[in-house]
Amino acid sequence: MPSHKLKHTTVGLFFVSLMFPLTGLAITLIIQQQDISSVETTILVSRSNVNVRVNQTFAVNIDVSGVSDLYGWAFKLGYNTSTLELVNVAEGSFLNNSRDTYFVSKVMSTDGYILVGCTSLGNIAGVNGNGTIASIEFRSLSMGNCTLDLYDTKLVSSNRQLMSHVATGGVVFVTIQGDVTGSNGYPDFKVDMRDIGAICSKFGATPPSPKWDPNYDINDDGIINMRDIGIACSNFGKHYP
Ligand SMILES: [Ca+2]
């Protein structure tokens, strides 16, 4: 091999050996960045939409996900007082599984919101991961949909720093039993073949199957089956208003 070709090959190999570790490092950094962004810290209403009938008592959980060193938290949850009545507010297990906590809630029913807060007690580290921080029980008063507006949310670390996070609320549909969906994918206050077909498509589902959706378990017995289809069929053609 002529010497100038040998020189080119050596220089080429030198750059390849330089580039591959860099490429490997770059890929590792990209993967690490994706890992960080995929565990976004969130506080959320655990079910984005909840279907109930009039005069039903039901609970929604407020969850956190992707938290690290969570020592305390607070939120406001707004709701429509002509559609829902607040029954009870309880602390979830996320913090008090591992420590003593101080939990407080105040119902501002005339303004249509509740204020809830909780802190760990003692000089201890916060909690990591996902879990339920509060459970809110409502009773449905009248037909309609009601936004559960989660706002003024605060997540506090053990060194009393506020964590950046996103907050996601939910919607409650107070509708006819068997009205599970409509043309936009949400209940439309009428029970028609779209609803019956949708329940049939989840036939046999139980938690934690990916097909499972508690909104389709009309009689709340933990399985979507003929009993649920039967209830929807008995309400076939009903609508509101
Ligand atoms: Ca419907």
C-alpha cells in the first residue's frame, strides 16, 4: 500500500474511533433525556371522565405521578354545585403509608371548590413515584356534565422547594344509565346503538385488562357483561332533555 493511502486510512480510522464513542455518548444522552421527559411530574384526577347517574355517590382519586422527594402538597378542586354535592374528602395513602402526616380540607361550597392540603411530619425525606394523595366523594344532583377543575396545585419537597409539574383535571357526566359514549367519544345524554355496540366491544373485560373501563361497567360489579348490556338495552331510546 502506498504511504499516502496508508496515511489516509490511519487518519480515517482515527476519526471513526473518535466518532463512535461520541455517537454512543450522544445516543446515551438522547435516551437519558427521553427518560427524564417521559417521567413528567403530574398531579391529576385519576379518571379523565367519570359517568354516573343522578343521585349516585361516587369517588374520584387525586393522584400524583413521577414525583421525587414529595413531602407535602395542596390543591383546589372546582366543581359545579348544581350538578355535584361534596360528600367527603379523605387523604390517600401515598404519604401516610410511610410516615405521620397532617391533612386538612375545607369545603367552599358557595364558591364551588374544595381546598385540600397535606404535609409530612418530622425531619424526613419525601416520597418518590406514583400514588393517590386524596379521595373525593361526591353525590350527583342533576343531569349534565361537570368539569373537575384541578388548580392552584402545589407539590413541595423535603427542603421546602416547589416542584414544577402539570395538573390535569377531569369531567363528570351525570347521564342516563347505559349512555357511555356519543359521536365525540363522550356521553351524549341518549342511549342508542352506539352505546350498546360500545359496551359489547368490551364484553368480558375485567380490571386490569386494557379493554377495561369502569364507565362501561354499568352495574359496578367488576365485569363488563350481559348484565351491563341488558341495562343499556332497557334504557334504549331514552334521552335528556
Ligand atoms: Ca350515548
